[in-house]
Amino acid sequence: MKRIIISLVIGFVFSFIFGFNPIEVNAEDVEYQVSAYLVRVEFVPIPDVEKHSIGLYERRGVAIFNNGETAAYHSRGTWDHIDENGTWQGYSTLTFEDGSTIIAKGSGNISKESGKSSTLTGKSEYIKGTGKYEGIKGNLSFSGNSITPYNDETKGDAIMNAKGSYTLPK
């Protein structure tokens, strides 16, 4: 019995030293571009200063990864703006062809200079994954611009670029 215990301890030590650690994780870098449009927007004016509003948004589109993979993109969140400048927070979901998903929680800023398109920046944390992304952990940052304004015809088309890294349990 003593030999078995000693063999197991030695085996574990060698496994750990030579990289066969069953809980070891390696960070994966990720980059993708999102093309999306607004499917729902609700504005609520705040009467404290001119052009102050809070609201709710929902956006859908597609994410195209640098490795060629694609995913459906769906985000929902809220904002607090004065004259189209302010903060936002929300959640985004990427759904891949095999049914795997990644959910991220993010926040950031939106700004608009007179006569220019809106600029969006932010950071997100991966909070849940399913399928091949079960147990995902990591962060990403992103920035983007609106291409068209939100109205009945154009729906607020936007392009966003995301870059980050994640780990998965082995």
C-alpha cells in the first residue's frame, strides 16, 4: 500500500512539473468585428437639463472573428445621455453555429461631436459560456462608430471592433 501512495505522489509531482496539470489553463486571444443595428430603442426624457435622456436599447447583428468564425450578436442595455454623450451598460450574447454561447457584461461611454457619428467605447467581462465555451473567464475592450442615425429607415447601423482574451477550464 505504501508503494502505491508513493507512486501516486511521484506521478503527480512529475505531471505537475512536466505540464500535465489537469487544471492548467492557457489564455486565448480573440478579435472580432460586429456589424449590428438597433431593433428596439426607448427614450425617457429627464427634465433636469436640455437633451437629457435615459433609455433602453436592443441591438442585433453578426460578429466576424479574425479566424473566420462567425456568431450571431445580440445586446441589450441602458444608457444615460445628455445631448447624445454619456454612459451605457449592458449585456451581449454571441451564439455560434454549434449552439455554443458567450455572455458578456459591459459598460462604457458614448460620445458625439456635432455633425459626426456617435463613438462607442467600453470594456466587458465574460460572465457565462455554454457548449465549447462552458466556464469561460476573461475580458475584452471595444470601440466603434455608428454608420447611420437611428430612424425608421436606417435603424442605427454600427460597426464595433472587440479585442480581448479568455480562458477555459481543461
